[in-house]
Amino acid sequence: MMGMSPLSGIRVTLISRDVDTPYSGMLPGYVAGHYTREECHLDLRQICSFASIRFIGAEVCGIDPIRKRITFTGERPPLSYDIISINIGITPTIDPTGWTSLPDSNITPVKPIDGFARRWMHIVNRARESAGKILRVVVVGGGAGGCELCLAMHKRFTDEFSDVGRDISELELTLVNRGPDIMASHNRNVRQIVKRILEEKGVKVLTGVEVTKTSVNESKSCSVLLCRDGSEIVYDEVIWCTQAAPQKWLRNTGLSLDSEGFICVKTTMESTNMPDVFAAGDVCTIVGHPRPKAGVFAVRAGPPLVANLRRRLLNESPLEEYIPQEQFLGIIGTGDPYAIASRGPLALEGEYLWTLKDHIDRTWMGNYTALKKMDMSSKSSSETNAPTDESIAEAIGQEAIDLLLHSKMRCGGCGSKVGAQVLDRALKRIKKLVPSRSEVVAGLGVTQGDDAALVRPPVSTPGKQMLLVHTIDYFRSFISDPYVFGRVAAIHALSDLHAMNADPVSALALCVLPYGPEPKVEDNLVQMLAGMCSMLQEENCALIGGHTSEGTDAALGLSVNGTVVEGGELRKGPPMHGDVLILTKRVGTGALMAADMRALAKGRWVEKALESMQISNRKAAQILQEHGCSGCTDVTGFGVMGHLLEMMKHNKLSSLSTEEDDDGDVCHLPNGATSEDEALMVTLHLPDVPVLEGAKECVEIGVMSSLQPQNVRCARAVTNANIARGNPVYPLLFDPQTSGGLLASISADKAEAVVRSLKGAGYNATSVIGTFTKCQGLSPAVELCTTSL
């Protein structure tokens, strides 16, 4: 809704621990095997990209509604907000067992649903692999969710057993309910239908049985659930599907909670005691209108919630009231393409009800999985009717009005700097995160107020001459999360030092922040610096100072300095005849980020790419140096091909110069070379090039980085590009990488050992992708091969 009709001047942020979130209505169908994982999960990052919403992948552990800050698990600093909407779902009720958490990894809670969805495939694989012995699965909780899940599991196990030649009699499926009857919130006829179907499928139902703890039966060598009546239930897997409970950290927020710990909200979805805090879904209770914890209420609360968030942003009143219906139509799947309808006294069953449920669920999911950008005419229409910047600023306050009045008259020069008070407050907030080293005499984190940093130079000793290593890198933000951007920018800048096997010592940072109110600029700066400092800390590199300024887009650069023992450094070359070429990370970040900007990349693709970008090359360089590699460089903006040709320029047999021909294409010519001179040729084996998930798909739909056309100019060095026509890996050789891996040449007889060492150090994508040989010609050549080494 925010994407279809955005408010100018408002930044919306979605915070979620996971990039894919499951739709609870389709979970039983997924368990039964009717849906794939992708069909029943929403891609939050892709939705946010479509709607121009900032996405932050992090886990919230607290909210301070007085200071208006959100706290996270891990090192990420608190995030400020103006208005917050909470919809964090529920967890399973552990009490009255006395457990503070589920005590056995084979006991899987259904809530939060994303955790269960990940665990479910492990359970399915266990079912397939446990042939020859009884598989005992227990579902604890006899409400509608537990019964539907139990029937869905029976369907899936039946199919899985059939696939591997097992008989369903090898499954013992038990449903345990503490109350005297299952499906207590539904009418008697619905309960009878469910009981009949459970009996037909051979599911054992235990009612009036309360599980209190787990134990191990030594005589039977099995795990058991101990019950209050003294009975034991043997299990291999337990699915915990009991009554809902709120997140425990809500107790420390100061928000008004009901007797069970859920957030109390008015009919306007706003907290009863804290302004600007809204909540929807299972996490809240509408005072005076309590309802069961069911997904239908969360879905229907969406439109009035969005309307009220907009009204609050625009300072409009009154807020819209939402009173949830007292009865709702529940369609309960039975595992097979068959379902039961329940509403008040109504009880129906049949295949047609499954068809209806499937249609409803797929239609709802389609609203979010088939996103298409609005055409310009519809967008112009929505913008025409949208509130103006002035009306939003007036609602927010005088500071916003002043900012708007002066936004078109920003100064340059030193006038473009971020204000001293903003910078001072930001630095105080990250003071404990700023890394330092003993070499720093004066600088950030050590002293305050000097015009420049003082760093002791490395001390050389006889037989150990130290060299200083200097490099710089800078780029505009390509993701909306400033903390992650800070981490990626830092490790990207350090990568040049790592590629030379140098030890980083100090860094200066240049931060550019988008124009905005001081509190927003401060918060952006804190997040970016915190991310950068967390990575510098991991690499033992001191942050000694920097500069901040305003700009249109966020950007971050670092000038980094390090040291290396002379003779221990790695250089780009020369690669030698008989060497092999090794690549330590997957490629494809450029294509994936370009697709992400267009809302065409799946969230999990982008998350994997960001994870790869945050892997340091430090240990990889050390391993390569220890094994005596002949050449090493990091793969960044010029892509694999561009950086490979740079390595080959170092070949003593062929000293190259770079020129442009009449068409503006780059060609590499040796200085004073003749046709009799020898050059190096590398044979690249396309199937061996490690590629990030989703990168090939981006190539196939024609989405590549804006730098790609310039990088492709060096394709002139490829002698047989025609054989790669249609191969999606070939364009990725020219794909500009952000914080890419190391590209190294090493003697063929050492390749197996170095690859084993690199993979053992965590560089799991490491691959030998090519071989070097001598060739006749004026310049280095690249030969492609469509088979593996």
C-alpha cells in the first residue's frame, strides 16, 4: 500500500529477521506438499525494493517508546523512529511445563512459522532416511492449527514413504491435547468431522493429557514426553502447536499489555498508553474486542492500519476505527485436496472447499509475488493526489518546515559539512565501537581536537624491512541499510591491503549523508559508522579520523594504511607458464545489485551476495602467500576478466600498454613487441567459475551492472568468444564486483593443497578456474573452454 501510493518526504523502514516470511494460511499446504517453499513465502526484500522502502534484516529485542528507539540483538546500534507499527507475531506457549525454552532440538515449535518452515524439510528427510524402523511423530496442541497440521503431515509422510518403498504403517502419528476435546473453539459438527478424518488416517488422539517435561527412557533407549497423569509418550519428532504467547521482551517496553502480555491497542490500532506506537496481528489485543489469534484478523487490519499511519503522519484526525468481526469463515485443510468450512454453527466439507481455499490463498499471495511497476500515467495520477512535501512537513513540525525552505539552497565547500553538534552526538553514540591500535598516538578514540592523526611508522630491524602500504576506495550506497553498507564499504576498502598480504593499521573515513533533519542525519551517520567500525574492529584496523559532508545520496570511502614485511607481500604477477588460476569467491554481485534496484532479484539472492561481500580476504591472502602464489589481486570493479588481464600485464615476457582504437575500445599492446615475442595465454573453464545464486538468472533476463559495457571492452583479448554465446557465465566474467574474492596464480602442483586450505578456512566457493601457458602473439590472450578442468 505504501508503494502504490507513497508519501513524499516520508521514509518507511521494514525490519525483519528473515528476508522470506511464510504465509501462515498456506503452511499446512506446504507441509502436505501442495506448495513449494517459494509459493507460500513472501519475499520481503523484493517487496521493499518495489515500494522504495528501506529494508533492514535484523532481529529486534526491545523498543524504547519514550526515546523512540529500537534496539537489536548483536552489535547494531539502536535505530530511531517517529512512528512505529509492530507486527512481530507470536511464540508457542511453553508454560505451564516450567520450561524457559524447548529442551530438545527434536521438539519444533510451529511459531514463529519461519522457524518451523526451515525445520520441516529436515523432518521430511529424516522420514525418508529412517527406513526399517517406526517413525514416531507427536503433535502437541489440539486446536485448529494442530489438527490441520497433523493431517497435512500425514499426507506428506504417506507420499514420502511411498516414494522410498516404505509402508505407512511404519508411521506413528499422535495428537496430544491438554483439554477434554480437540478444536474447542469450533462447533460440535466441525469437531466430529475432524475426529472422523483423524481416525480414518490412523492418527492417535489423546485428550486430557498435559505434557510437563521430556526425558530419556534408558530401558527403551528412546526420548519420551512425560505427562502430568504419569504416562509417557515415545517420540522421534515433536511439533509444538500450543496456545499463542507474546515475545518476552515486550514486558520491558513500558507499553500497556493485557494479562497474557499482548500489546493493548485502541480500535485505531494505536497503543493505549504510548502515542505513535501502533500494533496489528497476533501481537496485540484490541481492548473491548478480544479475538482469537488468527491470520484473518491480521490481514483485515492492514487497510485501516495504513490509513491511520498516514493520518498520523499528516496530523489528520480522527483516526479510523477498526472493529474486527466476531465470526469468520475458517477453511481447514485435511491434507488431501479436501477441506472443512467452519463459521459459527456452520459445518461443511468437500473437495470444492479445498479448491476455494487454494484460490483464495493463491490470489492473496499473487498480490505480492507478481509485482509490476506502475506505468508513469498511473504514478503521475497518484502523485497528483498525494500530500505535498509542505503538508507533510507541517504535520511533522517546524524543523521540517525550516529544512524544506532551505533544501534548495545547500552550500558547497566547507558549508556542505555535517554540523558539528550532529557529528559530536553521533561519535558519542558509537564511542565504544571505535577501534584503535597501539600505533595511534593521536586520533579518533585516542585523543580529541587535533587537526590530523598521528601514527607511529613501522619499525624495521636487520633482516626484517617493513613497508608501508596505502590505498583508497569510495562508492555510493547500493543498499538501503546503512549499517550493512558500512560493513561492506569497509571490507571492500581493506581488500586491496589484504590482496597484498598487508596488515591494516589505520583508516580515515569520508562519509556522505543525504540531506535531512538533524536527528535523521545523525541516525544515518551512527548506523553507517557503526557498521564500518564493526568490520574495522574484526580486521584490527584503527579508525583515526575522517570527514563528513552532505550530498544527494549516501556514500562512504576509506583511505586505509597498512604494513607488510618486505618479501612477504603479494603482487599481481607475473603468473608463470604452468600455473593455475584460482578464484576464492563467487561472482555476480554487480548483476544482482542491478536487479535488486529494479525489484527483480529474489531477497535470498541479495542476502547471499551481501554475506559474500562481508567475507574478509585476509586469511585467503595469508594462505596463498604461505603456498607461494606467483600473483594475486582482488576482484572488484573491473570484474574477473579486467583484473585477470591486469595480472597478465605483469608478465615479464610481455610488458603491456593500454590504448584505445578508433572505436574507443581498449586494446592491450606490448611495448616494442614483435610477432616473435612470447606472451601468456590463460584458458578459462566456464563451468568452474563459482557464481552467486541468482546471477545467471539476472543475465538471462538482460539485467547487468551499468559498468558492464565498459568492462566488456576487454573482451578483445578473448580468442574464441563465439563458443560462449548463450552461456550466462561468460558475461559474469565482466561483472563488476563489490568486495569480491581473490584471483591468484599458483603452481599446478600446489593447487590441490591450497584449495583444500582455502576451503578449510571458510572460502567454500574456492575453485581452480583456469591454466596459464605460453603463446605466440603481441599480447596476452584468453581462451574459453566450456568443459571443467
